[in-house]
Amino acid sequence: MPSGKVDKPIIQDNRDGTVSVKYDPREEGSHELVVKYNGEPVQGSPFKFHVDSITSGYVTAYGPGLTHGVTGEPANFTISTKGASAGGLTMAVEGPSKADIKYHDNKDGTVSVQYLPTAPGEYQVSVRFGDKHIKGSPYFAKITGEGRKRNQISVGSCSEVTMPGDITDDDLRALNASIQAPSGLEEPCFLKRMPTGNIGISFTPREIGEHMVSVKRLGKHINNSPFKVTVCEREVGDAKKVKVSGNGLKEGQTHSDNIFSVDTRNAGFGGLSVSIEGPSKAEIQCTDKDDGTLNISYKPTEPGYYIVNLKFADHHVEGSPFTVKVAGEGSNRKREKIQRERDAVPITEIGSQCKLTFKMPGITSFDLAACVTSPSNVTEDAEIQEIEDGLYSVHFVPKELGVHTVSVRYSEMHIPGSPFQFTVGPLRDSGSHLVKAGGSGLERGVVGEAAEFNVWTREAGGGSLAISVEGPSKADIEFKDRKDGSCDVSYKVTEPGEYRVGLKFNDRHIPDSPFKVYISPDAGDAHKLEVQQFPQGNIQADAPYQFMVRKNGAKGELDAKIVAPSGTDDDCFIQVIDGDMYSVRFYPRENGIHAIHVKFNGVHIPDSPFRIKVGKDVADPAAVHATGSGLDEVKTGHKADFIINTCNAGVGTLAVSIDGPSKVAMDCTEVEEGYKVRYTPLLPGEHYITVKYNNMHIVGSPFKVHATGERLADEGAQETSTVIVETVQKVAKGGKNTGVHLPTFKSDASKVVSKGMGLKKAYIGKQNQFSVSATDAGNNILYVGMYGPKGPCEEFHVKHAGHNNYNVQYLVRDRGQYVLLIKWGEDHIPGSPFQIDV
């Protein structure tokens, strides 16, 4: 209550699946109603409302639209004018999207108001009477994007100019080009071979006038560069000149193609992007008609309001965004959701015990291994303990502050979610992009059995985690908090088919959410099958391999396919050997981690899909690092770049995508240590940059980059730009550490302690001993050497006993005075060089 007192309303069960809450207010002013179910707040709680005394003659407003709502659905509230005329009322709704307001005077002293929010966020609803806010106004309504799905498609049209001079195909790959407009806006542009054999430069003209095109090789201009290109008025993309027609932008039907046409013939050059957001992900198709116009069709599967964004050359065409009401039957998908509050985990200090837990049922812990790489690039093995059946924890003690990388591998392959980011000291950033999820329950499942996965929210700070499962049947979701910034989730469903598992943190999808999961029918006989002679050891691409499957008396059909790292799948060749045995032959064509799916009557057999590593130097996402100013703060209209270092990470597929308020022009070129990505943001706001190596996020991906500056395009829905390259083997170059990248050591040789007889006196032909302890001296390499009257000593034996403790033995053949050097890295330890009498 306004006075701060807490009052309990009466709760009545209506015995029909609803509950009535009755409340008798006793104070005037702003109240907060908290509604919890099983200790968790229901969606929208706490609800805020205003109580006034009826006699005061004020205009008041009430209704759900003043406190909460869902995007794409009308929000309603009522204004009670109590005998005042409705003439002096003004209403406004401000928020993340423009919201159309409709109202109706009910002629009984009340006015019904409806507005349609099209984006999630907080909306400010103000109601004024005679220029004064009514009591309680402005109201703040929380609009959630619950269950909204979006799809986007882009059709490019670029201006092409021919570049002077001739260039070989090899050169073409090493060149990068950018174009600077008269206003100073600089963007990457693309080089390609024209049908005439010359090199063409393609770009999207945004301004009239003289543009400068620079073409560089390894940062230096090539011949004829920079050169001038003049853009005239009719070439500049102009969204206002795009004509749109068709019924598909006014109304639509579910399960059928709703068509509209777009005519860009008089609008110059520019890319057209279409995005459609609504209760279902609508399939979008685009066909070119002979007369130069485009037909666009979309096919939603659920009824409701859809928002269609149409942008040309990064600006909305007239009338966009369009709101379309779609009618018809839904697809009868059921949705279940739970929400849990997550507290931020206490800050970790140097020298404290750190742990990261994960659940992986049904594996042998013998094949698990973990290592931790510190910010200064020192990698150490970490210990794995089994806490209870199937639940494991990785333990390590950090020696420095900053972001560590924890890699957890099962039979030499990263587990889902690995490599993990682990911050020691205060978190540098927080938010949904730092949440990770992984486990078999995000890949596959069986009807009636619990599908499990892990969610790690430690790096993202505190907030609310919402888990939803949508599909042919209602899911039963269970949530178990492990109290260390991670939790395990399991869900059970009763019908087979395709499900979507959505994970949102503070109302934003986490990376790769929603996950598509295929739930197969009840296992039947599939559990009887076993695999034998599965290939082990060194497996190479472009060679055939085989394994056996024993049916153990099960009846039915076996089928198998192999899925490559790039996502392409290939059938395996299956042969019957005798009544109960099959041989399955497969032929991997790429390097990297493949999955072999073996199904029996459409159901995965035990342990399928089988993961298998092809090629020796398999790409390791934990060895890829991205750095550069383009990952911190960027300015709109200015070229930003960052380097992705792939040294020592093998060969693989590198995919970079930028998700932001508008599309960005981006390109990726090869540099000495890996690849350089350049992009130009056009709108201020958060951009999320995802870097994946062989389909796995590298550490820190997705990166959150904040752009500031002017708006150079119109805002619409989120848009994604992607570039993919097949990498080549890279090794670090450079004078001081040729071929190998030395870790950065942090150490203090003065803290090294040495003891033993062998430091003072030695005997010919005997094993002389001493020990060196560098436990408190940081990380480095121990160097030991001995020199005598006739040259070096015979034999040295150095054994590391763990925690930087070393035992040293040596053998000498000659009498006389020897010099013993012991260095920790570059520096002598206390007492070195030692003089020894033999």
C-alpha cells in the first residue's frame, strides 16, 4: 500500500481452473499487487494500480493495458470521466514501437481505449484531461515479446563499376576494397569477376556525388587506387520511390501463401529486406517477375497480428511497418513456460577454489578431460570430479584476474557449451548474450523420457531465466538450481514431432535460441541394438570406414546418415551380413567433428548420434581469439574492424554474423595471423557479433558491441548479416617467436627456493640430487645447466613433481670445480650460479 504497509487480499478457488482475488482498498494512491505461484512471480507481477476516492471528481483510468501486454496483441484500458465531458481528453502512448491508438466513447461516462504495441519493452501511457495528467498518469506498461517469432529475407541489387587494370584470381582473394561517400561514410564493398573478364566492384550507392574507391593488398593501395566513381541521382536507392501493392499487406490467411508485390524499378540501386514477425515464424518466398517487379509471399501457421517490415536501401518504404491481421486455423501447438529468478554469483578471487558444473548422464568419466587457459594465455589441466551420478564439476585455482577459458572435452571433443568463459574478479559485462546452454535435450529426445540440458548463467549476472517448450504436446518442465550459476533443466512430452525450446534471459533470447528438437516416438526395439568395431584412432577425410550393428533379435528397418561440420548430410551404405548383423559404411568428406545418426524404425539407437573426429589438426574453437577495436565501441558510418586469430587452431569453417538494428556491409579478408573482418554500422544501438569456428562459438562469442552516432538508416526489426570462410592452416610468424606462440609468463624468480646436497658438493659416478620449489613464483620454465673444467656435465634428469616442484639428479665424470646455473625463465634463482666441488 502507499503507506508501505502490506495487505493480504482474499484468494478464492473457482474450481474451474481460475482463481479470484478480492481486495478492499483502504488507502488512496499507488498500490503494488504481487502474485506468486509456487514461490515464483507470475508473468507481469508485480502489478501496479492507482486507487482514488470516488467522490474526488477526478478522471481515472483502469485496465490491463496500463500495466502489461504482449506484442502484436491489442492492449485495452478504460477511462472513467465521472460526468466530465470526454472532449477534454488526450491520450498518448510512447515506447519502443509506434502504437496506433483507437478509442470509443461508451456514452455512459467511460471511454474504451485500445493500442497495438509491435515491439517488446516499456511503454509510457499518458492520459491528460484539460492539459493536466490525471492521477497516476503516466502509467508504465510492460510489454513482453512472448512467443513472437520472426523471419527475414534479403534481396540485393548493387551498382557495379569496372575497375581499371587486370588482376589474377589469386590476387582477388587477397584484395579488399572500400568506398567512401562524399559525406565521409566509409563501407566495405565487394570485388568480383565480371562476365567480360574484368574486375567489378559492387556497392550500394547511398549518396549523390563523387565517391572514392580504395583497393588495398595487405593494407597498401594497388595500382590505380584510389579511383573516383560518380553516382548520379537516379542511381541512389530511394525508399520513397518503391511501390507496394497487394492484399497480403492488409489481411492474411494461415497455411496459405499471402502475396504482395514490390516495384523497385524507379527507385535506384539498393537491397530490399523483408522481415515478418508474429505468433508463428512465417515462411517467406520471393520470386522475380519478368517486368522487373518482385512477388513476395509469406505463409504463417498461427492466426494473430503480424508486423511486416519492408526496407529498401536501409530505409522503410512508405507505410512500413505494416500491421496485418491473419485469420484462420492455428496448428494446435502447445506451449509451456517456466520462469526463474537467477541471482548473481559472488565475485571469485585469485587463489580461491573455482568450479564449473555440468550434467552428462550415461558417460564414462574416464574419457572426460578439462583445461583452463588464463588471460595471459597459460593453459593448465583442471581436475574433474563426479559429484553424483552423471553430474561433474571442473575445479581450478586461478592465479590472475580476468576472463579465463575452460575447455571440457569428452573423448577429445568439446562437450556442448564448451569452451566456456569464466571471469575471475568482477564481471566485465552482463546480459543474455553471455548465457550458455547445452546438452542432449537441446538436440533430441524420446516420448515419455526426460530430455535434459544444462544452462550456465554465471557470466550473465542476475536476472530472470524463462524456459519455454512448444510443440505437438504440452511439456512437463523441471528445473534444478545448482547454486553456482548453473542449473539443469529437464522436460517430458507425450507426443512425437518437432519441438522448439526457447531460452530467454531478461526477455532476450540467449545465443542459438530457440533450439529445434526432434522428439522421436517411443523407443520400441531400438534399445536392443548395439554397435561394434566402431573406428578408433586416426580417421582421414575422403576414405571409407565401417562399423557393425547387431540387432539382437529386434524387428525393423535400420538407416544411417553422416552429418559433416558444415551441416551437409550424406547417407551411409548399409549391408546385411547375416540375419542379425549389419555393416554400415561411411565416407567423411571434410575435416572436423562429424555426427553419425543411426536409427532403427525412425528412433535413435543407444548413444546415437555418434560423434567422430576426422583429420589430425582438427579445428579447435578454444584456440581461436578475436581482438580489435571493432569489438568494443564503434561509431555509425565509420569502418570498424577486428582480427580473428586462427593460429594453431587447425583448419575449419569460420562463420561471422552481426545481428543489429540494421544490416551492415561487412567483409572478411585473410591476414598474416588469421582473418580480418570489417564492417560499417548504420544505426546506433547494441550489435551482437557471433564468431563460430566449425559451428561452435569461440570464447567470448557473441560479443556485444555498442554503436554510437547518427542514424544513417531507418529502424526496423533486428537484422542479421553473415560471412563464411573456409580457413587455411595458420602458424604464428615473427622474429622473436618463430612458428610457435609463446605464452605470456608472469613470474618472480626471487621466490624460488632450492635445497639439497647436490648444490654444494658432488661425487663422480654417483647420482647427485637437489630440489627446486617454485610454487609461489608464478608460471615459467625451469632451465638447469652445468659446466665443468672439461665442458658440460654428463647427464641431467629433471622431474616435475606437480605444483612447480622439481626434483633434479645429475651425473659427473670429471673432478674439479663446476658451475651450476638455475634459471626460472630469464632470471637466475637466489644463489645461482652455484659453485660445486666434485
